[in-house]
Amino acid sequence: MARAVAERGAEGADDIVVVGGGVIPVQDYKMLRDAGVAAVYGPRTNIPEAAREVLGLVRKVRKAA
């Protein structure tokens, strides 16, 4: 995911929101966020809440563009 963020920036595509999910160690969340991942979702994530959050992140980026 961090690589995707870096390549996104190198391509001038900063309007792409990168989110990740799955079995990601909790101790890696901060590193991913610091690298530019907008949100990280682990097991047992409430899907409707995550969807609302992702939509909010996308809307925020679209407004800024």
C-alpha cells in the first residue's frame, strides 16, 4: 500500500485515495497512515461504517480538486 501511495505521487495522481484492508498487523497501521494511506481496515470492520468513511474521503479529495 505504501508503494501505491508513492507511485501515485510520482505519477501526479494525488487525487487517488488509497485505502487498505485485510489481516494487517495493528502495529503497521501508523506506518501505513504516515506513508499516506488514507484509511486502514482490519478484520471485523463494520462494512457500512467503512463505506461511509471511504465515501467521505473521496468527496473530500474531489472538493479539493
